[in-house]
Amino acid sequence: MALRVRKNRVAIPAGVVRVKSADAAHACPLTRVMGLLSGAWAPHVVWYLSDQPRRFGELRLDIPAISARVLSQRLRELEAKKVITRAVVPTTPPSTEYELTALGRELVPALAAIAAVGEKLGTEEAPPPRRRRRRAS
Amino acid sequence: MALRVRKNRVAIPAGVVRVKSADAAHACPLTRVMGLLSGAWAPHVVWYLSDQPRRFGELRLDIPAISARVLSQRLRELEAKKVITRAVVPTTPPSTEYELTALGRELVPALAAIAAVGEKLGTEEAPPPRRRRRRAS
DNA sequence: CTGTATCCAAACCGATACTG
DNA sequence: CAGTATCGGTTTGGATACAG
């Protein structure tokens, strides 16, 4: 993995190299996992699925701020990435069970670590994730 | 914090409540931290800053895929959120030192957990984070 | 109940060019 | 070196309405 920008490579004077951080050793392990959790809500989905399998509507209640559209999108993406499984229970009315796969469960400790930080920061005021104001009209 | 969607609230028959997951107990601790790491590159910035303070150009080399514009944006956002500090060293040419704050260091373990998962998944092929194809023209 | 389709806004990102 | 300005493109997300 070439360690240099494509276009605007900055010329660092040889000898001023302070510390070669990205040495392919612990290069970008974040990238892989981040790819699995793309989108602001994917982590929440996995998180709420970590307790036990849940259904669409339950997840919707777990994450009030999410819209059905986005929840559906993330769910299908996570399914495609083998992070969760989708099981349709042919009842009336039909219901679906979403559950973490082995891969998905791998992510839980990481999310737990994040949640732990959140708890620790805790009480401090927390700016809402990313509220969008609807246009004034 | 009302546990119900604003508009499209789904009516779950009372008695079918499987498990009350989001009970304000371990509600959404992710949200707070996610807000700190908004954007696909913010985690990387914090991650590469976890070793030691680094300069703008160094971070740019650490994260080849990032553009100067976005790096600058994230840097200023993280500074505003008190995750990092910016110190301008009045030399010629001028240089700047970015360093994690106490808050920023809180995030490192969480990122380490993510990185650990990434390492564990490791060798498996990893779809690039979110490569954008430039337009064909 | 479980989604999907449209419409629209905002966040995010890269390339390039330019300033102090 | 350290940024910012501008431009255009992609991605994510909310609201609403509607379908199986």
C-alpha cells in the first residue's frame, strides 16, 4: 500500500521525519470496520441487536430518530455485508426477525467500548447527533 | 426522553412487548460519541493522533485518501468539540501541532477496539471504505 | 406489521487553484 | 508548510404517502 497521496503530495524534507506512523503495521484497521458501519445509524442497529434479535418495528422504537426509509436501507446494507440476518416469519401479519451474525457479534465489543465512553462522558450535555432543521417554508 | 417516534408511531399491541430494550438505562450512549466522530475521517484523525501529536502534513500522509479540504474541516470540527487542540508554532515556515485533549484520549480505547476487530477480520478481503468513482468524463 | 417510492435537504468528499 | 475558496459529485437522511 503506497504511502503517498496521489495528486498533492507534500514534500517532507528527508530527515525531518518525526515518526513514521503509518507503516502498514497498524495502518488503517479502522477503515474495514468503518465500512461495515457506514451511515450514522448502522452502529445503533447493531447495538440494539446485540441484546437479542429484534423486529423492524422494535428497532424503530429503539431508535426514535430514524426514519423507516433509512432503517430499511441500513438493514439491507448490513444484511448484504453479512453483519445481520433477516428471517421472515410467515405469520399474519408477517413479522421479521433481525439477528446478528457471527461477524455482527464481533462488532459488539467495539460498540460497547464506544458506549462506555458515552456513559463516561455521560451527564455532560450532548449535542443531538445531527438534527436537520426542515426548511423554513 | 419520550420513547416514541414523532410521526409514524407504530402501535405495538400491549402484551406483545418482547423486551423493553431502550429503557433510558442504556439508551443511546453511542449517539454522543458518534456526534464527536461525525464524518468518515474523523476517527482516523483521532487514531493517528493517539500515538503522539502530529502536524497537518503528517496527518495527510497518514491518511492518503483524505483531501486537504476535508482534513482541515475535520480538524476544525474536532477542535471545536474539544477533542483535539491546535498549537501554531511560529517558525518559518510555520507549523502546527495537533494533539488529543483528555476528551480525545477517552476515545482512543474505543477506536482501539474497532481496530482490533479490523485486525481480527484482518486478512479477509475488505471492500474499500467508500470509494467514489470519478465521473466518467 | 413490514417495508418501498418520491421528493428534498443537508452532510460529506475529492480535485484544483490560490493565499499567507 | 498550512490552510482556504470554489466547484461539482456522492451519500445519507427525514417526511410523506403508499403497497404487500
